[in-house]
Amino acid sequence: MDTNLATLQGGVRKMLSSLELTKLFFKDLKSYNSSNFRTIEKADLSHENATVHKAFSSVVTRYFIFAERHPEISDSDRRILYFKLKIDMIARYFSDYPDTNLDLLKAFQLELQQYVRENRGEENGVQSSVAV
């Protein structure tokens, strides 16, 4: 079920689905710091790593910057995004640190990796399709 989000673009109201909102968030995240983005994408989460911690901690900050930059997105839709992308699990990881489990970071990593897979074809001019 997609949530529709109203945004203003050039004074015209446009509806964004939750999928489009997810893409917008990941695009912003990647453009802000592509190095952190790649670190999260390729991280081996079987052991602790300070570089990986830094990259994941930036996601929580970027979420709030994203919310600030997009005031047209309702609070409830931002909350849906927060939980859909598993940012809550990243926050939980750091709030429980050092007595925590790296598995909490894997959920967001999987969401990011799926975004990369789905958009890799679009970057090369090929639209991805989903079989029904």
C-alpha cells in the first residue's frame, strides 16, 4: 500500500508515492556523501568497524535534515519513511551501544542495497520491471 504525499513543484501540487519518497531520500543521502553511501552498501556487518559506524550514524542526521528540507511532506508521512527504511533500528543500535547487535544495521543496509539494484538499471537508461 503506497502512501501518497503532496509536494509543491513550481506552484503545482504533485503526489508522491512512498516509493518515490524512498527514492528521494536515498538520492539525497547519496548526493550528500557518496562515500558514506557506498560504505553502507558494501559494509561487512559481521564485525565492528568505526568507518561503518560513522556512515550509519550519518543516516539518522540526514533523515532530520531531509525532513527540514522537505516541509511539504507531512509529519505522518515522514514517520512512515522513518520506519519503512528502518532508520529506527539504526537509532536503537546507537542508543544501546556498546551493548547492541550489528543485525540492527542490516535492515537499513538491505533497503539501501535494494534501492541501488532498482536504480542501477535506470542510471544506465534501462527501466527495471517487476513481474506480477
